[in-house]
Amino acid sequence: MQRYNSYSKYLFDTFGCKVNKISLDLGFTCPNRDGSKAIGGCIYCNNDTFVPPYARSRYTLEEQMTNGMKYLRARFKAKKFIAYFQAYTNTYSSVNELEKLYRQALGFEDVIGLAIGTRSDCIDEEKLDMIQRLAEEVYVLLEYGIESIYDKTLDYMNRGHDYESVLKAIEISKGRGLHLGAHIIVGFPTETEEQMLAMADEVSGLGIDVLKVHNLHIVRNTPLARMYAENPFYLFSYEDYLAFITKFIERVSPDLILERLFTDTPHQLLIAPVWPKNHLEVLRGIDAELVGQDTYQGKFYKS
Ligand code: SF4
């Protein structure tokens, strides 16, 4: 028995086969990099950490889709696909241009939907109306980077928007037939562990469907790497994180689907924390911790 709702199981149950997301980098930027809000971006951001080699903006959408599907079929036996507009801010363009790209990706055989990663300050009613029309035809997951519910932390990470902005974006996104996703980061030195755990309570009440939890990584070629070199601070050890994420899972709503529970960074880009485990071992470690404590998602959820 799996003790939390995993996104891969949700997709299998919903579509009746193995579904994987194809990461795409269509050459967007973001207002936190191009000077509209800030220059330099969020202090932890290095898009190379999560975009696979086939998803590079120097390749066309067609090349990324074709190579992505080939890779995912071979590696994970994927049968169907969600085109994942992942890198940077994927609603940061005109409505017409966005619709053209989204529809182009949906035109590939075996693509059953879209996932669109964005910032709360890069969405509006006009864009949502267009995305809503797509959601009447296919599965659409709109993912917001919340990162933290604390403005002090959002300031520290140079996020360029506050938590109120996230609340407004989620509010105008509801009731449109979209699946709403969010990601948060735990481990900033601006928060206590109890404040991080309280994010489980808060995000459970937002009306979102899918949550990604990332533990903070210090990644090469980021402002945070320089800050950390000058002033190192505590980052979750593997053992401490297992204890933390178990408590987090217990507090989160039993209705949420958990797409990610920790961060993966290619070893050549990761400065800290370096855990002596690979992806599968961490997943198994979390499962073993839940079983060992005989606990499960939502055990201590307070609605
Ligand atoms: S994390 Fe997202 S919003 Fe922040 S700088 Fe990177 S691409 Fe922009």
C-alpha cells in the first residue's frame, strides 16, 4: 500500500496507462530575469538542474517532443504524454503566441494533455480564458511556483512577488476546469521547521490539486551559491529530511496529489546537501519511514 497519493499512480488510474511528462524549454524568459521585476532571478534558480538534455531551447518544439517521447518510452515505458512547458515562465508571452505553442504540442500523437509552469504575476483572465478553452478538450495542469507562504522568505530569495500575488492567481484560476498545481521549497534559513511544516496546512486549504515539495539545494552558478559560500547555513541531512517530510505528509490534506517530495539535482551542479542516496533510494527511504512509523498522508490534517 502506498501511504500517500502519488502523481504517477494518479495518472495511471486516470488514463489507464503509463503517462509521463515531456519537459520542454521553448526559450521563454521570466520577469525576474529580464528586468521587468528584477535581474538575476530567484537566488536558487538554475534551469539546467531540471531540464533533461533533449529539452533545450536550441531545439525546435518538434525536436524536443520527438526526442522526449523516444527517451521516455525507452526509459520508463511511457505510453502517453503530457507536454510540460517547464523551463522559466511559460505564460510569459502573448495569448496568441502561447495558444499556438500549446496547440502545436497537443498535435503530437499520444499527447493527452499539457502542464504549464508559471509565476503568479504572469497570469491574467485573458490567458486563463484561453487555457480554459484548452482544458475543455484535454487534461491541463497549471502549476504555480509558490515557493514559500512567507513574504520574508520570498524577499530573501528575490522572488519578485509576495504571497498575496499567489493567492490572487489561484483564486482567478479556480472554477475553470483546470487542474491546479503548486510547488514549494523547504529549507531556507529564514524559516523554522515548524514554519515549514505549517506550509502543509496552508497549501492544503488553497484548493489546488497537485503539490511538489522541494528541499533547498545549493546549485552552481546561482546567487545562492555565492551567498552560501560566504555564510553557510544548515541544510537538511538525508536522515533529518526523512523525519521532516514524514511529518509534512502527515499534515497535508489527504486529497492532494503529491508529485514530488524532494529535489533532484544533477551531481555535477549540486554543491550541497550531498546525500549518499540516489532518487530511487530516497523514495524507498520515505516509504520505509512512513511504514516504520505506521503513518500516512493526512493523518494529522486539520481541515
Ligand atoms: S525560478 Fe522561475 S521565476 Fe525564478 S528566476 Fe528562475 S525561471 Fe524565473
